[in-house]
Amino acid sequence: MEHELSTLIIRKAWEGYDASRTIRSIEDISANVSTNQVFRITFEDDDIIIAKLSSFGHYDYFKEDHRIIQSLSNNLLYPFENFLARSLLKNNRVYMYRYRHGKTDAWVVFYNPTRIMERMPRRLEESHIRKLAQQAAKFHKACSRASKILPKSSKTMRKDINSLLEQIQKDESAFGTRSQVDMLKYHCDLYLKGRAKYAANTFETIPVFIDWNIGNFSVTNKQEFYSRWDYDWFRMSNRIMDFYFFSRVASDVGDRTVFSYYITTLTEDRFILFLQEYHKLNPLTANEVYFMKEAYRFFILNYVIKDGKHFFHEQYAKKLQQEAYDIYLPSVDRDFDAKIILDALKIKY
């Protein structure tokens, strides 16, 4: 979105929130990977807040997600009570502003600035991997406890896959060649079958943030979770949805500026170490381990293929979608062996 339009929308959004305070400057601090934009707003009195501007997806989902996250941030107990960045409230509800004019449909949410302590290194040492696994296990437990009282979510993985199938049916040409379209239909069908086979509907539904890139959270000097501020892929789902990104963070390659989404990180020794540490604190079941493959398949189908062109900037979207057809989807059933993980965790199957 053009900078002038973005700042206009943000100024209008702030007027709707508190017109008595004057904005001095609006600075774009976006990571420039996704189409979402993040801005630092400085007021005349030097106070600062963060604004997120989005036009991706559905406004109703965005609103629903932020209300769930706000409820979660209020109900997480120590040591995660201040982990999540909080949205600004008006009349006790998360304040959101929707701008609709011509072809533009965009929405804004404001956050208190997040305090950032330390970032984990781009390539983790074994001690970091162990610590990350322990923190992930504890955080999932905390989310599980809080999830009982969170607002309901209308997004489901099944709905997303069915939505992709409907889009394909409506306009096959938007999804590439005949063989690529057939590949997508085949993998959607495999996902739905795998979901039934591994009884994914019996997995507990908790808040998951999916994208655990190093740049999305900070830690204390003891490598414990301190703050998290990126909610682009938040959803209520099963905890296995978080594991692919944990595997990427733990991988030997480490965090990269130019990225790809290979499945092989799920069975790397370094991720096995992560899972062993996690499993000690928050045990996994055989079906959950088998489902890791399906969670990865869903990630490629939903976030790379279905939403990629809306979410990622064009150059990333094209690269990742081409790789999805050439590499990612063909690798799902070929390159993931759940037995490697089951044996390492001593889970019977």
C-alpha cells in the first residue's frame, strides 16, 4: 500500500480512538516480508505506540483473532503474564478501525510498544535448543490452561482446505498448469484423509502462533521467553501447528533472510533434540507425531499456495509457490519418517 494512503488510514484510525492527542510522526518499521505494515507512531509529547495495518484475509477473522489474543494475554499466568504484546482497548474492547474507500479495504489495530530483551542467535547452540524446547513446552501448557475460557474461533483447518478447493474450482488457471492443479487437489485430499487417520479432531485446541522466526520473540539472559509481538498467522488449532517453525529455528542452517520451507528440518538431529526436551515436560502422542507431516502439508497448501500471493510480497510469493510445486509438496510423503521421531522419544506405535 502507498505510504501516503497508509499514513492517512492510520491518522483516521487514531482520530477514532483519541482525537485529543496529536501525532507528530508515523514511521514505517515493517519487516518487508509480508504485505502487512507496521508503524511506530510518535505523539507531540514523545509517547509512542505501534500500529499494524492489514488488508490481507478477512476483517472479521482479524477482529476475532485479536480479541482471542487479548483475552489470552490477560489470562496467561506467570511466567507468561506479560509475554504477549497487548492491543489498545476502547470501552473494554480491542480497538480496531476499518477503512473502506474505492478498492481499498484495510484495518488497523494499535499496540503498546513491546519491550525487547535479547534475541536468540541466528544459529542456535545445543543449549539454546534445549532451552527453547523447555520454554515451548511450558508455553503450550500455559496456553492449554488458558484456552478453556477464550472466545470461540470460527477458523478451522478443514475450512481453510475446503476454501482452497473452492478457489481452485472457481478458477483453475490461477493455480498454474493442469498437473499443478491436480497436485493441489491430490494433497488437499491427502490432508483430509490424514486428519481423519490420525484423529486430529481429538487433539486439544489451543492458541498457536505458528511463525516462531527468531525475529518474532525475545528472551531473557536465561533464554526464557520474554516478549512476542507477531500475530500474522495466529489461530486456534492443535499444538503440532507450531512445530514446523520450531524445527526451522533449531535447524543447522539457522535463521535466514532468504528463506525456503523444506520438510527435512523436522527430522534433523537438532530438532530431535528439541523434541526430546519438549517431550519430557509436555509429552507427545504417536498420532501427534504422525500428524506433523499433515501440519506441514497444511502449512504449504494454506499459507504458501492459498494465501501466499496476498500475504508475502510478490517476489517471495512467486519463489515459494514455485518451490511448493517443485519441492515441498512432492517431499511430504517421501522425506518425512515419523518413526525416526517415535523411536527417539520412545513412543510405542
